[in-house]
Amino acid sequence: MLTRLFSDPSLLPDVQKYSGWEDSEEEDSKIKDEDQDTQDGTAGSELRDGSQTQSEHAGEDDDDDEEVEEEEDGEDAEGDRPKKRGPKKRKMTPARVERSRMRRVKANTRERTRMHDLNSALDNLRKVVPCYSKTQKLSKIETLRLAKNYIWALSEILRSGKRPDLVSYVQTLCKGLSQPTTNLVAGCLQLNSRNFLTDQQCQDGGRYGSSSFPMHSYPYQCARLSSPHCQPVSGSNSHPLRAHGYCSAYDSLYGGSGSPEYNSPEYEGPLSPPLCVSGNFSLKHQGAASPDNEKGYYSMHYSGLPGSRPTGPPNLVFGSSGARSGIHSENVPPYHDMHLHHERAPAYDELNAFFHN
DNA sequence: TAGGCCATCTGGTCCT
DNA sequence: AGGACCAGATGGCCTA
């Protein structure tokens, strides 16, 4: 499957330069030819020099013209050190150099394929984390961070058996993320920054799940109204908001529109069996040292009034600079470029079932 | 221009 | 022996 990554036109020149991944049958021949060209550049020169050491390790025993090199580096390189043991180095004949080069080419091809698979898996992960933008694709590290936060948030929900308030949910998702990613997530969830700030956070940085104010159950408009992801999954299209193409991260997470408790801010589902939350997940929020913060990634910056409640339509105001101005953050992509992925995550079916029991 | 992100190459190590 | 995996190096692209 070609992932979005591979279909990204900006990446095509580099990717297509090494076309081995796109047609496995012709892979070897193509790679040979193209690596021949590549080797005219820096990589090739390094390869020709560096590959010798690997061939030494590999041991070329089928070489017709093989000759044992008589301590080729023995005179001055060795110095006082004892002589090396093991097989003696062999002279790099042209045939051996060529075989070594071919091994290196094959290894490069495998490595490219491996990295492409890794990127493909990462792309799949991007599709199941809470938000996604065509124009502002999450970086690899941010994808992993968001996924970790997402798992953590879901685990907390299952563990506590309660629906957290939206603010806590978003705070958890954005923990340790960079400012642009925070903006993106907030944009996906269409939160007003004023909703994003709590008294708790003003005082001590906040803690996940510590706030107990009622959930704000107003609908958020899905960015892709016509998207099938916003359509009812199974017989839940009776809700007028659904009928009008509305869905929200929170809604989709908790099955709000389809549940009789949809308008109840205080709905509490039954307690779930305790879910073991890995010790890697500290419940301490920003104040605590996070393993993800070692590189000095931003914590969230909020604007607006502390603890203020949602009033008007969502107005995205994130960003350290936008905190004062209260204008739309330029990091937030347009709505039509964003959509939520909750609907597609299998975990949501289970969660919905759980909350509807 | 610096910094972030990425793809690729490369050599080393470990495993089968 | 060969493949998988890993980390370092390098260069390109993009953005503030």
C-alpha cells in the first residue's frame, strides 16, 4: 500500500531516485544501475572506500585470485601493539571489490525497504491518533508522542470508568507536544483556548483527571462534514447533530450522540476492571519531568481567562504569540484539512460499548 | 542563516 | 553467510 508519505510529491524526487521499493522484481537491476550513478557522488566514494572493511569481516573465500595479504599494515600501523589474530586480510582484488560493492548495494536496498516499512507503519499510526492534517503532517516524534498520550488517555478512561472533561482530555493529548502540534491537536478538537486553561493549570501546571468540572457537551463540527468518518457507524444516525454532519472527538470517543446520556454532563459509566497503566506514564502533568521533555519541547501555552467556560463558537487561539492577540493561530490548518480519527480507531467501538453498558 | 525534519548511506553488532 | 537492526554521518528541503 502506498502511504501518504510516498505519495507526497515533495518526497518523490528523493524516493524515485531509488526506485527499488516501487517494483521489487526489477529492484536489483534498477538499484544496480542507479547506485552506479549514485556512487559518482559522495556516497559512492565512501562506499568504495568503506566497503573494504566489511568484506574483510565477511571473508571472501570463493575468490579465484585471492591472495593472503602479508600484514599489509604491519610496519608502522601496528606499532607496539600485538599482532592481530584471526584470518589475515586479503588483498582487495577487483572481483572482491565488485562483490563487496554488490553486497553493499543489496544492504542499502534492504535498509531503504525497512525504513519505508517503518514509515508506512508510522503513517498508519498517524491515521489512528486523534487528529490528522493533510497539510501539516505530524512529524515522527510528534506522532509517537501523541500516540503515547492517546493511549494514556484511553487507559485512564478505562481505569477510572469515568469520562474526563474535555479540557483534561486535550491536555493529556497535548502533553509534551510541540507548540505547532499542540495547535494542530487543539485545532482538530476545535477547542477554544479559553476552555483549555484551567485554574489548576494556572496554579501548579495541572494534573490529568484532577479537574472534575462537568463536561462541555456542545458539539464540535467535524472538519470533514462529508467524510464517512463523521457518519454514523451503525444505526446511530438518529441524532440531529449526526444528521447534520456534526461529530466531535469527545462525541465520538464517548458515543455521545448515540447515547441516551448525550446531553447529560454528569454521565458516569460503570467502573471498569482496573487497567494496568504502565509505570512509564506518570500522572504528573507539566510540572513533572517528562521523558519527552528532555529536548526542551514546549509545554502547552494557553491564553484567555482561567477556567472560563465555553461560550461562543470555538475560536482557536493557540500559540505563544497568539496568546495575547487572540487571533487565529497560523499553525492551525484550515478545517477542511483536518479531521478526527476517533471514529476509525477500533478502541472506540470498545469504549462506546463500555460506556453504553 | 540556523534549526528541524527527513531520506539515505554506511559500518557495526547480533541473530538465525 | 546473510539478514535484521541500529546509530552515526551527510545532505536536501523547508521555515522562522
